[in-house]
Amino acid sequence: MRAITARAVRLVAIAATAAVMVAVATAPSGSAVLDRSTARTTCDAAVQLSSWSLNRLSAQVVSVPVEAAQVGALAREVRTGYGGILLFGTSAPASLGTTLRRLQATTPQDLGISVMTDEEGGGVLRLDNLVAAFPWPRTMARTMSPSQITAVATRVGDQLRSAGVTMDLAPVLDVDGRNVDPGASDPDGYRSFGGTVPVVTTDGEAFAAGLAAAGVTAVVKHFPGLGGSSGNTDDGPASTLPWSVLKASALHTFEAAINRGAPAIMVSNARVPGLSALPASLSSAVMVGVLRNWLHFKGLVITDSLTAGAIAAVPRSVQAAAADAIIAGADLVLLGAQTTTAADVALALSVSHAIVGAVTQGRLSRATLVGAVTHDLAVRGVTVCPGA
């Protein structure tokens, strides 16, 4: 772990868990409300990050999309201090690990950057020339024990780490028993471990544990549960099952993950009938009301891709949606790959500028933005509190 002061950085050897990720509460649903501002650190994060400009703070909450083969072109963005890189494509150069390690060494004040991709198994694989293929989650659940699933995920994590990837956008904790390929009518299908809470909880945790054993951050998704949704949010608007149904079923998979110390959660772009008319990724009712206040999650909150059809249908521009997501409680916004690397970079820049604008316009408080940055740093093992 590393610590930073308001004016300089000093590297220290301290405990492996960031101070911002305090012990996860295990109180039952309906327990006392926890304010978002108290979910950061015990010190004053605003003071510790007071020397950071709005441009730097805003870049930190944005992940830049890029084809894996073109990641070397992001040298300037890495030096600028963006919070993440999201790798797309189905293969990558053998030199990917070397390139990413070189980029990591150029981050401001040696604070690092989260490098992420989707390695779920089955038909959802990215770096298939660097990470050996493994089965759909549904197949793993049917044919493997939890310990075997952990072993598979550990191997996947080891290969991701060798390739310079620090975060896997997996496992899927949605409860969906439909035996279909994921598509327009069902975003989950075989991506889900199964149609019951116990199976998804047990096998999803086994996969996350394997990634953790390899030193890769698991991102459980798609909160509060996409199983049984009305459609695929990549294509257009969709709704989850009613909130009353989710509370009694799929939400328990995420609650269990939080109680076991999940470091990061991805929030879906689906509406939640009975809870939010907005996509969950833009909803404070979902991210603050349920995830932070009710379930007491202290880790990193990531949006699903804000270039999705469900966001455009709100209607909301990507830039406006990103600012609204941070206002509503997200810590890091994800963007889909564009047609060129230059377009990827331009989109990320416009999004970070929109977040700056939200602060200067008074719609987003600096304290909320600092809280998001604190979570982004913490998932990389960085605490803003010296000596923590």
C-alpha cells in the first residue's frame, strides 16, 4: 500500500488493506443509514487531496476504453492520471504485459492505474491468446466443485497478471436459470452460474476467490441483479425484475459478496421497477440508498458502460450520463470502445471535462468527487491518509 499527502508522495510499507475499505458491516437489511461521506476514510480526504486540480480529480474517475493491441498509444492519458484502462478485442500482442508495466511506471506520483477487461468464461473472453479458454460460468457450476472453480479462476488470474491486467470484470452474480447464449432478449444466460441464490453465491464466490489468490481484483456484477431482465441494456432500455422480487432473491448474492469483503461492484444500466425509473448506474436510490446505506458497501462502485443503448434511450449523452453517475454515487465510469483509438481518447477527455463542468456548475460537490477518487485509489492499495 502507498500513502499520499496533500503536497507529496511517500512510499511506505504498511498493511495490505487500504484504510478506506474498513470492515464491511454484517448488520441485517434495514439497519441504520450510513452517509456516503463517512464511507471514505477516517481522515479528511478533502484536505489530503486539496492540491489536486479538478481536472486531475475528474480524470481519476474515468476509465479509457482501448483495443488491447493499441494500449501503448495511451501513454499521455496514463501520465494525465486517468483512473483506469478498459481493454477490448479478442487478442493482444505478446508484449502486452511489458507495455502495461511500462505505462504503470509513468502514472502521476507512482499511484498506478487499474487495467481491466472481461474474462468471464465461455463466449465472454478478451485476451484469448494470452489467457487460456475456460468454460461458461453455467458449465463450471454444472461440472465443477467450488474448489475446482477457484483453481480455474486462479489460473486465469495468474495469466491476467502476467499480461499486466489488474482487474477482471467478473464474476457475474446475477441469478438466471435460462439455458441460452446471452443476447438481445437475455443478457445473462450461460454467463450466470445458475438459477438459484445458493448456487450463484457459492460458485461466484469461488471464482472471485481464485482471482484474489492471483492478485487480481474481482468486480462482481451486475448490481442489483440482471437475471430475468426484460432485455439487454447494450441494445436499449431494459428493466430488472421488480424490486420486491430482487430483494427476496438475487440481491442476496451481492449481499453475501459484500459481507465477504468484495472490493468492487459493477452497477447495471437497467431500470429497477419499484426502486428507480432511471438506469441503476444513474440512480442514487440504487448506489447510495441500497448499496452504500443499506448493504454498507465500502469498496469501489463501477458503472456498466455508459455508451450502452439503455443510456442513450434515457435520453442522455455519454458525457452527461458520466457526470450524473458520479453525482448519484459511482466512483468510476466505464465507456465502450469507439471506432479508433483517437476516438476512445477523445471520448474519455470529453467525459472528464463534463465531470469538471458538473463541479463548477454546482451540481457535483468536490467532496463527492474526492470520495470517488478515494475509492479509486484504495482499490489499488493507495490510501490518502498518511501513516494509515
